[in-house]
Amino acid sequence: MQVIAIDRSRRRLLGAGLAATVAAPLLGCTTTGGGPSIGRVVVVGGGFGGATAARYLRMWGNVDVTLVERDAAFISCPISNMVLGGHKTMADITVPYSGLDALGVKRIEAEVVAIDAQAKEVRLADGRKLPYDRAIVSPGIDFMFDQVAGLTPAAQQRILHAWKAGPQTLALRRQLEAMPDGGVYALTVPKAPYRCPPGPYERAAMVASYFKQHKPRSKVLLLDANPEIQSKKALFEKVYAEQYKGIIEYRPNNELKAVDAAANTAKLEFDDVKADVLNVVPPHRGAEIARSTGLLNMNARWIGVNWLTMESTAVPGIHALGDAVLSAPAMPKSGHMANQHGKHAAAAIIQLLKGEPINPAPVVMNTCYSFVTATDVIHVTSVHQYDNADKTFKAAAGGGVSSAPSAMEGRYALSWAQNIWSDMLAS
Amino acid sequence: MIHLPRTAIAGLLVWAGVAHAQDANLGRNLAATCANCHGTNGQARGDTVPALAGMPAERLMSTFNAYKTGALPATIMHQIAKGYTDEQVKAIAAYFAVQVKK
């Protein structure tokens, strides 16, 4: 059975009116050569998935790529816990989109309000319509605030998630700085699956590293809805016991039910916990644009995809990437994995636009580095091979975690950040 | 001679046909999975990890294999190397070997 899929969409030329409204591509700087484009792809979301897809579509094929992203610059979730620990600044985790602009990606700083899969166009808040042959949705996650009673919009001003790097990262850092010595920082972890499995445990270590040095009588309370640490468990337990004894307290099976914002109190099933700084990471689902487009066909939370092409199983012509996708077995929701989704989708979309066979045996892999002190890091890694019988990616042989935290892996982690940001943003 | 069931032979033939059609992009796609740490097309940023662009194919394959067997100690590559087949490593090595290091 040879895998061939022909793109049936018509390749319409950009309307003159639209062409005038989008940023002009710098054709002289493209690396894909001249000639007519093989098709138009609109990418929604410029995070690890979307930016990577945009870059690789330009690099690998003469594709007319428009990237719609609301933010002016990329701010990385990975390394953002180092900002909370006071070891890095917001500038260290912010990268401009100018590298993509130079590759001829037409970037539009705007909000997508709808995707019309019938008309094959992406609609922006200002009324603009962007026609596409294929669309990529890499929207990230939205929080299910309604799952936590009392977490009203007003309460969210004080009780932060900081689970999307940006203004909340800095705001949470300010709360930690303002907290008196002897105070309690409580972090609630939602039930898996959630974005960045080791992230909460890294965050606890980073905040503890700050307390240890500057506010040694303070506590970190880790309230986990899950029965155990979700990633690098033995390593985090060892670090907590050896580096942060008396600072970090880990409580499994503690699902947050409600908050009392006025009292800064987390209400758990059997217990109320009052904190000086309460940091709530609510459960997630694929972001709103995925819901309104009808893409959340998995448990009304996640996007189902055909893993050979990353095309939605609900809406033809729309491909989905990153954390919003229902993960394959043992596949984490991580920036690294979203980047891998992006390249895999770019390769498939180019083949589809050209009417040529798609790769029947794709591979993706993951590496997540977590800082446990200002310098020392632990990792988890895995390789995922496509399984033709079960039509999904499966963890391949190998994979594993660090033998121990090390400063050498700390250098690798920062090198990883530099290289993946460069890979996705052509910076 | 090894006797395979007819269905297995048919499967191999189809597989070979598909793989052949993919030859142009196979190495490129696989090598792209390395870029997160080793740079786009093997052009690594910084001097912490080795650039793979321009590395002779034999050297990349033997290094990869040494990670796989444990002969070469590593923090992470011994775990990653086991996840790729020898054929995949060969395609990756061929792709990086012809990239010109910048």
C-alpha cells in the first residue's frame, strides 16, 4: 500500500487587495529559489510548533507562508523557571521574529478569530481574510479556569499561573521578591496530561533555590493532583531531599478544587492551604481557536491528528501541532516535541502540495532539560518511531534520564535553548 | 536461504518501493530531528555541542554506534542513539556529510 495523497485544493493566486495588506516578502533573501510557489500555507501561532513549521516550509519548499502571531516577539517557556529563580532575565528568554521575516515568512501580528474550513480562509480580528491551501494550527493551550471554583477573572489578577511565559512570568517573580522571609509559596499541579511534565517540579526547585539563598526560612509547597512526580521522579526526589530539605514539601494526590482569592487560600479535597504566594496551574485544553474551528474532537480537550501528516482527523486541510494535540503514547507536551511536530508537518505538507508521496516512516524525538539549581540540570529523552500497524508514534528503544544532576548538563541545557530557538526562528 | 512468508515478502517489496520514492528527503527529514541541539542542518550555535555539518559519514556512524553500544560514554547520546535504526543513522550521516560547515 503506497501512501499517496493528492492535494485537491485549487491553488488560487493571492488577491491583489490582500497582497497589499500583508507584509511584503523579502524575495531576495529566500533560500528556496524563484518560480511560482507550490501553495499557500497559513500558520496560526508562532510558538515552538508554528514558528518551526513556518521556517521549514520556507527552507524545504517554495511555499507561500503566512504566520499569524499576536505577540511581537517569542518568549520561551523553557528556561522561564530560571527567571522565577532569579538566575535569568526576561531578555534572556525573548527572541525576535526577524529571522523568519528575512526568510520570506509573511508575519502578521494579529489575533485569529475564526478559521473557515469550507472557504479555506483564516479570519483576523481586524476583518482581514487569509486564504490558504493548507492551514497549520499551533495554538498552544487554554486554561480551564472553570475547573477551579473561585478562580474568577478578578482572582486571576492575584493568583497567577505563569504557565505561559510572558508578563505572568515577571509578575510571579515580583510576588516572590515581595514575599517576606518565612512565607509560603504554594504551587498546584493539574492532573496529567498538562504542558511540560517536568515543569512544575523544576519550578519548585528554582523557587527553592531563590529561597535558600535569600529567604531561608521560607517554604515551597508542591500540591500535586497526580499520585506521584510525573517526570524524572527519582532525580527530583533526590534533589528535594539533598538540596532543599526543609524548604520543599511535596504532597501527592492533592487536587485543587477551589481558591479563596481574598484569603489567598487553596482549597483541596481534605484540606485548606493558605499561602503568601499562590501559583495555580489549572487543567488545560487545546486553545480556543482549536475549539471554535471544531478541532477538539478528543474528549473535547485535544486535537486528534493523522500522525503521518499531522492533519486533523476532524477538519480536512488543517494540520495541528504541539501541546494542543492529543499526544501519542509516551509523547510529552513539550516545546521540543512541538518543534519536531513542526518539521514533520512541514515535510508532509510540501509533499501533499506537490502531490507526491509522504514519508511513511517518520521519526520524532524529545529532550527536556530541567534546572534543579542555578547551574545543575537533569534531562529526560526519548525517540518516537511511527508504527504503521497502530497508526501512531511509539517510544523506540533507548531513552532515559540523567544519572545525576550536573553542571555539564547545565551547559548542554543552555546550548539546547540557543539551538532550538535558532532552529525555529532562524535567529 | 531464509524463507519468509509471502505476505512478509510482499510487505518488504512495497516498503522498498516507498522508501525509494522517499530517498531524496529521508536523510533530510531524519537529520532535522537532531537540529534542536545540533543546529539547523547541523550548523550548531555556540561551542558546547559538536557541529554535524560536514562531518564525514563514516565518522558520524562510528561515533553514533559507539554511543549505542556504550563504548563511548555520554550524558544523553547513549540513550538517544538506541532509538534510531542503523539504516536511519546511515541516512542521517549521508545528509550531514554533504552540508558545508559555515
